[in-house]
Amino acid sequence: MTPNPVKFQDDSEVFRFGGFGTVLLISLLTFIGLYPLMLGEIAGRLAGGMILAVILVASSITASQSRTLRTTGVVLAILAIGLQVEWLITDNGIVEAIDAAVFAVFFLYTALLIFRHVLSFGPVYADRVHAALSVYILLALCWAFIYALIEIVSPGAFSLGATSSTVTAPLKGAYLLGDMLHLSIATLTSTGYGDITPVAPFARSMSQLEQLLGVFYIAVLISRLVGIYPANDRL
């Protein structure tokens, strides 16, 4: 009999170090948890930039073992960072919109590649568990940039909360992304606080797609894991 590749007793794979998958998950959670600090002085913004750089690097490495696919991810990451720097220098609305679009494509691209790895056959080790959790957050980030892009192109597409609207007018940059990330996570998890709501038709359709995506992801992931565990139990 072969040993069970999945740990069921004292040691859980959730708390093991899984390489870049673990680094990606920690950096994503850190980015979300410390995001308010990035709205302040230059030190907070630099720290946020460093965390974002770790996310981009870890995402590119975790996404695929294929050199071609990994190179594509790296190119998208470099392009996104370059556009971010360009927007900070020029404060050009068109550059900001393109940057948001590239970030959205990058996060969706890496999320799909990592999810393919999660669904592949093999034992459920820490890297796969952490990668599965990271995909959920990457999808939230992808839709946050999609929402930001919609608001940049069509101001007023979202009804923003009073707190956000009093920070800066028009809302943009880190403040806009912060609000859209809040909306994205609330939508993906079906929390629905209602403080930020999509108003324009396209904004509503994107939020509906994210709600469906959140339900589909959990359903597919659970069915995959349920299919794995009984098979390991019979070994």
C-alpha cells in the first residue's frame, strides 16, 4: 500500500510552506490588509509598491512551469508596472485606463493558469492549497481593476460611498482602486454591503459575472477536492 499523500492528522497542509504559492498568498493577504496605509505618505506607497512587486513576481512564477506562459506573465507584469510609473509621472487619464486594463488581464491570466494547476491530478500539498486560495484573491483583484477601468472611462458608473467621494474628486488612483477592491471582494463573496453599487449597465453586468464566478469557483474547487480525498482514502 502506498502512503496517503494528504495529511489528515496533526499536521495540516494549509500551514505548511509551499514555495512561491505560499509567498503569493501571504503577499496578497498583506496587500489587502495594509492597503489603507498605502493611501498616506510616501513610505506607505513605497511599501505598497514593494508588496505589489512581490505579488507580480510570485504570480508569474506560480502560474506555470511553461517558459512561454511564464514569459507572457512576466511581460504583462513589466508592462503594468511601466504604465503605473508613466501614469504617476504624467497623471494622464488614458494611461491610467490602459494600466487598469493591463493589470486586469494580468491577474485574470495568472488566475486561470494557477487554477489549471490546482485542478490537475496529483496529491493536495501545501503549494496547491495556497495556490487555490490565491486564485480567489487574484480574481477579486482582476475585477477590482475592471471596475476601476469602467469608472475611469465612464465616471459615475458606480455610486460611491460618502467616505470615498469626500476624499478626492474625481476619485482616482489608489483611492479609486481601494473602493473598487472593496466592492469586488464584497461581490465575489456575496457579502453585498451596499455602500458602493454599480449603476451603469456595463458595471452591473460585470458585477453579476463576478457573483456567478465566485459561486462557480467554490463549487468547482469543492467538487475537485471531494473527488481527490476519497481516492486517497482508499489507497
